[in-house]
Amino acid sequence: MMRCELRSTAAPNVIITRKPTTPFRALPAASEVTFPGVFAWSAVTSASVTTALGVDPGAWNVWRNRRLTPAPLPPAWFRRTCGRPNYYLVSDVLMWLATRREEEFDTITAWRLGLLRDFGQDVSDPNEVRKLVRVFTQAGGPAGGVSFTPHGWTAYLDSLAAD
């Protein structure tokens, strides 16, 4: 991996190295991003998002604090873990990326494509898409190692069925 070197003018012997990161204006297109092992309607941690996008976690936090990222899911939905990560829906991240590029992409499209890719279900009716997503989610449980509270799991399932 290539590293950037910065030399201090005050102390010429000091070299600061840092990994290059994807700048905000150079984020990938939604079609170029993959989240291995999870579905388009799955909740993922901020670490998974930064890995998929090739973004430095510190930069992601700065963007989140400036409200430039998609809105995270409610923290009360998830069990406490070390570091208290934020959680996002994969479809929200993909829709956010597409919106930044002024591309047509919405949650139902992401879920429909996920149903086709992962389950061989070619569904066009939005209500049927929501119903199948909820059925597959209930049957399979949380994907990607995310741990919900009992109330959070119910709220998450309800959010999948909401318009």
C-alpha cells in the first residue's frame, strides 16, 4: 500500500506517514460497491461501510458529524458493543452514493436487485418486494454479525415493511 509522507519544516528529521484515503468527491458509484456476506436490506457497521467504500474511518466520522453521510439507524436497536459503532442499511448507503452522482436509485430498486441476485426472485411490485424482504429476513435472522436488541429486531422488521 502506498503511503503519503509529510516532513515537518520545524523538525526536518520528523516524517509523518499516513495512508491515502478516498476523498469525499471521489467516492465510488453505487454499482461499484459490494458488501460481502450481507443483503441489500441488511444493517452493517460503520467499519463495514468504510471498508466497502475504501474510506478512512476518521474521515467517515468527520463527514457524519457534518451530516454528509446517510443517517445511521437508531442506536437503541442494537446491543452495546465495544466502540459503539453506528449502523447503516446497505440500501441507504447505496442510495446515498447514487444520489451524490445524480443517478436514479432507490431502496426498493436495491432490494429488488438483491432478491434477484441472492434468491432468484424477480419481483417488480414494491409491496411484494417488501413482503419478501421481510420474510427472508425473519427466516434468516440478522446478517453480517450485527446483534439487535429484541425491541430493535422488531423495529427493524417493521421498518422493512413500512412505505
